[in-house]
Amino acid sequence: MQCLNNIWTHNDSGDLPRIFQIDTLGNLLRTLDFSEMVASDVEDITQDSSGNYYVGDFGNNLNDRTDLRIYKIPNPDSVIGTSVTPQVIRFNYPDQLMFPPALEDQNFDCESMFHFRDSLYLFSKNRGTSNFCKLYRLPDQPGNYTAQLIDSFDTRKWITSADISPSGKSMVLLSYDRLWLFTDFQGADFFGGKAQELLISPTQKEAIVFRNDTEVYLTDELYLFVGGKLYLLDLGPWIVGLREYPSASKSFRLFPNPVNNLVSIEHTCSSAERAIIQFISLKGQIVKEEKIQFQTGRNEIHIPVEQQFSGLYFVRIIIDDKYVFSTALMILQNQ
């Protein structure tokens, strides 16, 4: 969770129950221990509008835990000293009857949580055979509860973190190689509005938090010498920009990816189309824009990539003022 230019974050399993304050350069500023607690597998952290923090000890890789809990503490910036005694929210899932269930039904792991109004919302990490992420609701007060199952969504991948914007108008779910952006929903009907799937570079991404209503911080774990970084991503073009029409996106193919100096786009259309192709940086800036005329039938166009571009960009295609396709493109430094 962010506080000015500082962020409170947490550890994973195999460590003491505690949280850490770092700055946006990655420097460790402070450690706050949870007294009288033994953590099993902490997976996410969130904050309510009153400043209270909630730390989710609900990692459940084997789907066999019966001690799921969330620690509630006052704003750690207000805590004097190096330790705090949390209040505890203990819970179980209403639809879990076996510990563990059969392998195909193992959808009771959780790594994602945020606070909205007076409740906590949890999103499952589905280790079973379906792709559906389940959404549960819990009270934000200490006690023993059975979580309320309220919805599900086909996310295609494991969900590793979640957050809602300060205004409550946008919600994100994170995975290793993509994030889902939800907008135009009413109240807590998060899956009832518009959903956009944005592809990002594949690393072990484990946390996401809104910095403001359009920007998010992402972090990934260090794995095989890759990751261990903090990223800033501007979702403004997708939150307040053009609407996506997913059915049209299936007719596009972009290759190669990664690319050196020439990217190709393949598209089949039933009639002639005028398109705008945009290359967007992680800060939300349009760094390159091409106007293309697609003809009826199969098209393959080639766009040169300038030498000064390198790194991760989003490619967005707009046809007749409709945002129809978006994907991440890794541009290698031209030799």
C-alpha cells in the first residue's frame, strides 16, 4: 500500500509475520513486527479509508488450510515502536467441504484482496482445471466468519493480486503476464461492467496497487535472476480512453515479439477499414502513431521501429474510433 512516496509491503511464507516500509527506489525504511502472531503464508495487503491496514494470511497452495485469517492493524505510520498486536479476522469458504478437495476442484488458494466501503473482497487463485477466479466478501471487523461467495470470472490465468482505485470506479486483477482492468461497474458489482485484458511482459508478478485513479505500481519476485523490481504503469488510456470490442481482436496477429526493427501486423477483414496503430509507453505516452488502410480480405503490414525505442510498449489498434486490439510488445535495442 502506498503512502506518499513510501510503500508498505509484506513478505511471503517462510518468514516472521511483519511488514516493511520502502521508498519507490527500493530502500528499506522501517520494519513492523506483528506480536503474538505466527504467519503461515501472507499474500496481500490493503487499506481502508480510515487508514487501517489488512494483511491477508490466506495463501493456501495445497487447498488444505483451516486457519485462514486476515490481520487488521492501525495505520502503521501512526504506530510508535517496532511491533503491533493485530486484530484477527478468521474465515472459511462456504463451498469448501474437503481439505484438500480433488485436484480438479482446487480453487481455494487466495493471493488477492482489497477493501471497498465496509467489506473485504477476496479473489481466488484457481489451481483446479477451470479458469474461473471466484470472488468472496468478508466483513472488515475481527471475528469468525464464513465468506460470502458473490461472483466469478474467467481470468484465463492465476490471479496474484488485486486493487481498486481511490474513487472506486476501476478495479484490477494481476497475473504473471497480464492484468484485467474492470470499469463502468455499479457499486461492488465488479464483474458487471467493462473488462479489458492487457498483456504485459511475463515475470512472477505478485502485487499491484493504485497510486491514484489511473496509475498503478506493480512488483515481481526475483526468479532465475529475473524480476525483483517495482514498476509504474499508467492505465489512463484504457480507463478514460476508447472502448474495446473483443470480438474484433481475434482477427489480429502481431509478430515477431520481441522485435528488433520491423513489426508485422496481420489482419483479415470483411470490408475495407481505416485504422490507427499506436505505440504506447508504460507511462501512457503515445510515442508512435501510424494510419493504415486495410483492404478487404487478408492484410499484412510492416511498421518500422525507430532505433531510440527499446523496452516494453503497448500496441493499440483503433478502427473507426473503436479500440479493438491491444497487446504488449517488447522492443529490443537495434544493433
